[in-house]
Amino acid sequence: MSTLTLDHVTYTYKNAQKAAVLGISCSFEAGKVYAIVGPSGSGKSTLLSLLAGLDLPTDGTVAFDGKSLAGLDLDRYRRESISMIFQAFHLFPLLTVMENVCFPMELCGIAPKDAKPRAADLLEGVGITKEQMSRFPSKLSGGERQRVAIARSLASNAKIILGDEPTGNLDGANTQNIIEILCSLAHEKGYCVIIVTHDMEVAEAADVALRMRDGELRAVQ
Ligand SMILES: Nc1ncnc2c1ncn2[C@@H]1O[C@H](COP(=O)(O)OP(=O)(O)O)[C@@H](O)[C@H]1O
Ligand SMILES: [Mg+2]
């Protein structure tokens, strides 16, 4: 089953001379990790925002499980179907690690007594200890914070993970750890993982490597 399908997708920012994303047709499937590489300004972040439903294409369609995003409730699509991982983590500094992971579940109406054990499972799954769960994010290393951000992004049950440089700022060992987590989510749990990266280690570990250039997307040979 194809999860996200792009059909001749073009996006041009208002007042821009040329398209940031140009005529992209491709499919992103469940169970695979995709890495997108390419120079700065080539349209990678714009493409991610189209996949996330933050913007609609100016031409062409992005479809989720066969339905055009243009016809979906986009707030709901973003909340239920997409999780995003950013380089800068975006953890809430005044909430503990546990509270950070519970927060999106509570937004979805899950009672705290149900959210907590699920958050603990997710955090354990990314190697965060019980003791670390009660700390504030500032009391964790960069790699630990990134793993918390991943656990939090999994809390929503969304099966599409979009990452904009999720391993930027991490050292080799932590990058490896994140790659393993993302690959096992795709291969064992059927997530569709799409990551923009500068990191060749990440691109090589992906099932499919793609390169963006001047708004166009090509397979890396
Ligand atoms: N909000 C915006 N308004 C106008 N142009 C933009 C905007 N955001 C990005 N662009 C332009 O779109 C192109 C692609 O940008 P972007 O998707 O951020 O590339 P990348 O993530 O690969 O660095 C660039 O030429 C950039 O200057
Ligand atoms: Mg970018």
C-alpha cells in the first residue's frame, strides 16, 4: 500500500521567480525509510511541508492513502497521521521528560492515567531510564533529548514520520542509535519514515535515497 503519493507536485512561493518544488511524481510507502539529500535551497523543507499538509501544492496533488490532501481536514491529518522530528527537538523546557511525551496524548483526549504507562513504554523503547523520565530536558545530553523527541513523536500513533535533519547536532554513536530506531519502526512496525539529511551515514542506511536539486527529486544511483 502506498502511503503518500505525489502527482506532478509543484509549489511556488508568492512573488517567487521560480518554483521551489517542481513537477515531482513519486510514492512513499509504508515499511520503508527514505532519505532526501540535496544542497541548501533545493526545496527539501518545502517538500516536507507539502507532505505534512502545512501547505497545499500550487499544482498537482499530494494524496494520503489515495485521498488528496486538498479534500482532507488538514488539522486532523497533521494531528493523527503525521509526526515531525526537528533538529532543534522542540521539547518543552518546563515539563519533565515524562510530561513532554504525555502532552500530545493528552491533547488527543487520552486520560493521564492511560498516557503515563504508554509514555513510559515509548521512552523505554528509545533507551531512556525511569530516573531520566523525571528530569527536565536541560538535564539530558543532546542525544538523550533527541531520543525523547522521537518517543514524543511516536505518542500520537501517526504512521508517517517526517524528519528535517533529525540527526543534525548528534555525534556518530547517537546518529547510529536514531537510525536504528527509525529503521526498526519502518521495518518492524510499518511506519513510513521520510528524512531530510546532510548525513551520508543516514542516507546510506535508508531503504531509498533521493536527491533534490532545483526543486526536482531523483533517485540516487
Ligand atoms: N517562505 C518563503 N518565501 C519565499 N521563498 C521561499 C520561502 N521559503 C523558502 N523559499 C525558497 O524556496 C527555495 C527552496 O527552499 P527550501 O525548501 O527551504 O530548501 P532546502 O530545505 O532544501 O534548503 C529556496 O529558493 C528558498 O529561498
Ligand atoms: Mg531546509
